[in-house]
Amino acid sequence: MKNKLKKNWKLFLIASLTLGLAPFREPHIWGKLKWIAGGNAFSINDAMQLQDWFDVLLHGTPWVLLLISIVLNFSASQVKND
């Protein structure tokens, strides 16, 4: 599993730049992260619905996988240098 995550960094990068940033005018992930970080938390009408959380999962997964891949590759290169 670790090797697949390390090897597929290019796929994760492409997925992050396409699905992770869709739609390109104002990415959903950016708006949802701002919403989670502190916007409209006290208004019942503006609370995040299930579809909003699914949006965060869908658009955020490529970024999480890319970050994991980068960390694994970086830590592997640090071990080789020691």
C-alpha cells in the first residue's frame, strides 16, 4: 500500500489539479474549507448539509492523497541520505 501511494504521486497531482480544483472559477473545496473554518456556524439555515460534506470528501481526497504521497517520498529520501 505504501509503495502504491509513493509511486502514484503524478496521478494524485493530476487529480488534485482537476477534480480537486473543480470548478475552476471558485473551487468548491476552497469555499467549503472557509465555511468549515468559521463561516456561518451558528445559523441553522446555513449549516452544512450532507451534500456539502460529500463535496469536501470528493474534492479534498486528491489533495490528501497527494500530501501523503509527498510525505512518504520525502521520508524515504531522508532515510536514503542518512
